[in-house]
Amino acid sequence: MIRPLMLAALLMAPPALAENAAEKQQRCEIQAGIVRQAVDLRAKRKSQKRTTRKIIRSDAIAGTKYESNVDVLVQWVFGLPDAQLSDDAVTAFETACNQYQQ
């Protein structure tokens, strides 16, 4: 009895969790801001660990649901070649984020 109810709940959850266009735009802007900060801090020769801590503690991110994204996004930025550390990386990230379809 519990399994069919759990399955039904899981099948109904995606539409309830889907974000609208405005929410998606806002999420992508915030995440692109995280990427921008990470690019700037890496360019200033800050360590990956320090960059992650600094962004998580920033007023825009501290206490929000985006704290969990910081580590992954910083790791991505620190994996980029030095030649790609520019506004183009931020723009490419935001474009990809906005174009992603679930």
C-alpha cells in the first residue's frame, strides 16, 4: 500500500517542482554571479578553498539555497584553463544555464 502511494507522489512531484521562466532566469543570474566571483578570485590567485568560503559567506549567498551550488561552480571555474578566465566564461555559463531544458 505504501509503495503505490510513494510512486504516485513521485510521479506527481516534477510538475510541482518545475520552475517558471522568471525563476529560471533568476537562478541562472545568481549562479552566473557565483561563477563571476570565482573567476575574479581565481584571477587574484586565491585558493579554491578560500574562494569557496568567501562566496558562501557573501551576503548574496549566505543562508540561501544557493550555498550548495558554490562548491560545484567554484570547482568548475578552477578546472578551466587560465586562458578562459574572462567574462566570456561567465557569459557562456549563463547562456548554457538559460538554454538548459529539464
